[in-house]
Amino acid sequence: MRIRRSQSPQSHQRSGVSATEFIVVLPLLVTLLAGTSDYARFSSTSMAISTAARSAAGYGCLNHFDDYTLNRFMESCRSRVEAELESLPGYQADQIQLTVEYVGAPPEDRIDVSVTYPFTTIINWGIMNRTTQVTRRCCLPMIR
């Protein structure tokens, strides 16, 4: 014995309701996905900039410099920052702002490194700037 289901008018109406619900929810899902993607990219960029500042400060606290070696020291710090940031998507070395300062006097002297790099969102959200400068700072004691 076979039971047949007849196609009632309600089953066609229900598929139309499902399509309407999907069309209403789709923009919300796309916005949520884009926001999550922007947040993940921002977190990744922020961690890379923090690592770059720590890398330059680590080099600076181990390598002493004077007036004669200052330029080579700054170039070495910058190359360490660039090496850490080059994996970022859309990386441009000319947008890095690097500040290295020697603070204090022995035995409490330290090296203070600040790295700034721009972050651009995927979507112009309207409630915030599309491009934001991300700055991270690291201060380490000089090692004798």
C-alpha cells in the first residue's frame, strides 16, 4: 500500500516564506562575517606590531651603541621591525614609524621602542575611521 502526498498550496507558500526569511537574514550574516574578519585582521596586525616592537627592543637592550654606531644601530632595529611585519597583507615598509629612545642612566638605563603602522578595514563601517594607526611600545632594561 502506497501513501501519496498531494502537493498542497501551503507547501508552495512555505518555500516562499523560507526564501523571504533567507533574504532578510543574509545581510545580517554578511555584516557579521565581515566584522569578524576585520576584528581578526586587526588582532593579527596588532600582535605583529607588538612582536616587532619587542624584537627591536630586544636587539637594542643587547647591543650598545654610541654616536659613531648610532646609524647602524637604528638600521638594525628597523630591519628587525620590517622582518616581523613583512608577513602582513598589503605590507608597505615606508609606512612604518619607528622611534627608539635610550632612557635613563646606568645601571637603570633602558631602551624604549615604539612602532606605529596603519590598519585599514575591509569595509567602511561609517561609525569609525577606515584607516587607524596602531601603535605598540616596548621598554626593556639594557643588559651589560
